[in-house]
Amino acid sequence: MGLGFGLGLWSSPEWRGLAVAWVDEQFRAAGIARAGDVTQPHLRPWGTVLRVPSDAGVFWLKAPGPQTLFEIDLYRLFPVVCPDRTLNPLACDAEQGWMLLPDGGAVLGDRADAGALVEALVRIMPRYAALQRDLAPHVEKLLDVGVADMRPARMPERFDEALAVVGAYAERHGKPADHTMLAKVAAMRGTVRGWCDELATSPVPHSLDHGDLHAWNIFSSAASRNGSATFYDWGDSVVGHPFASMLVGLGFLRQFLGVRDNNAAVLRVRDAYLGAFADQADRGRLVRDLELACQVAKVARVLTWDRSLRAQGYELAGDFGRAPLRSLTALLRKSPLQLGA
């Protein structure tokens, strides 16, 4: 049986020794030799990673928390369905909760120039859309391995779950203004149901929503001119309307540029993404579905934050503990792309 999960365990010499021994075993089987010290650059309530240098390049051992173990099964599916757009693991151990991934190279977010970032996203977003289309026939498999069901028909129920989660947090840690905003959000129940009902009629099939599709979760070198990119860090992913990915995909860009939804750069990236679905509906319907999907995705984002924080407790989460509340109260903003966190 696996040792379990948690900050205390992941920071212990015992866990690290076992994890490094497992990496060495996988390296030996692949004819790879470790070439330096193992470090632990990320340790969060929802997971940790080890950086392992080798004579075949850098590898990363990722250990997700109990709420996101489905990510291991995703990395088993990706090489079959979309191997050129995701990292292909050297090894996975579902019992221990470990996966060993190659380094993906430069991340898109390391490009400081806003213009270069926009141009890159215009090329990359159709590639992400193609990944979603390839995964659409595998929705039942995704649900079977534990990816959360955030399809439009389920979202009114999820809205009530999100209110309960954030309400419980507000009772323990909230401020008076938080309770006022939550009452306003609760009054939106009918509006949210209307969005969900309309989105449920979309001709675009359900698929995987990455859930955190920002520029630091995309590997793409500055030399790439054809949109070549690899998408990683799938621990926030859910099954839903594919356009829900644009809540973070476009919302992050909007924040980064400090602009409004109707900014020309944001619209260029949006239209590049929607172009990959042009055979499924007219442009007006696609734009409307994207706006609805992003509004509804704010509810899903509450619950993905909660599943990450719950395992260790909100008390250990610091400012991250307010993230579900900020995501839910983003529904009070008119912008579909308002992230709230």
C-alpha cells in the first residue's frame, strides 16, 4: 500500500527516500542514470514535485494529493489519444500516487513581452482545441477514472455545492462583506440555472477542461512558429463544456494585459480558439457558448479549489483559503472572464 498523502509526509526523509529509490528503479529499467542531487522545488497542500537531473535530461516526480489522483490515469490516456500535445510519462505508480515526467522545456509564461505572448497564444490555442476534440469521444473514460463531472446539466447542483463550501468557510473565517456578497450570489440561482440550461443545448460535445490553462502551464519555445506546444499540470481538470477552459485561458491574458474583455488582443486569441470549432456552429453561437461556459466555470473553479485545499485543511492554506470565495463571488461581475482569484 502507498504511504499516503500530505505536507507532513511529503516533507519527510522517509517519503523522499522511497520516492528517490523508485525514480532510480525506473531510470535503471530505461537505461538512464541520475546525474545530480534531487530537489523539491514545490510543496503545496495539494501535491509536491521532485526535480531529478539525469544523463537523459531533467525529470520530475509528481505526487498529487488524494483528490487529484485521477491525473495519473490521464497521463496514461494521453499517450494513446494526444501524445504530441502532452508530456508522456516514463513511469506511473497509481498505488503510491507517483508519476515520472520528462521536463517539457521552456514555458510560455517566461516570455515577458506581451506582444510575443499574444502571438504565441493565437498559434497555440487551436492546438489546445484540437486536443479537446480528440478527447471528446473519451468522456466516459475520463469520468470513470475520477475526473469531476462539471457538464452543464450537473452545474445547478454544483452551484449549491459551491455555496455550501464557501458558506462554511465564511462562517469560520469570513468578514461581514463576505456574507453580504454570498447572499447576492445565492440570489443568482435562477440566473445560473438559465445559463446551464442554455449551455446544455450547445452543439459542441463535452470534453476535458484543463481548469488552469495559463501561460505557465504551457511548454512552448520562443523558436516555435507553428503553434507547437505541450500542455501540462492537469490536476485542476474536469469534464465539462470545452469552452470553460477559456475562463483561465482568456481571463489570465486579460489580467496580464490589464485590459477589458473586448480588447483586440483578447478577441484575437478567443477567435483563434473558436476557429477550431467552426464546423460545429456559427460564430455567434460559439461566442455565446464561450461566454456561458466561462460564467458556469466559475462555479467549477470553486469546487476544484476546494478539493485541493480540503485534504490538508483550510487552516494550513493561508491566503489560498479565500480562493473558492473569490471564485464564487466573481459571478457578481458582468465579465465572463473575471477570475476572482
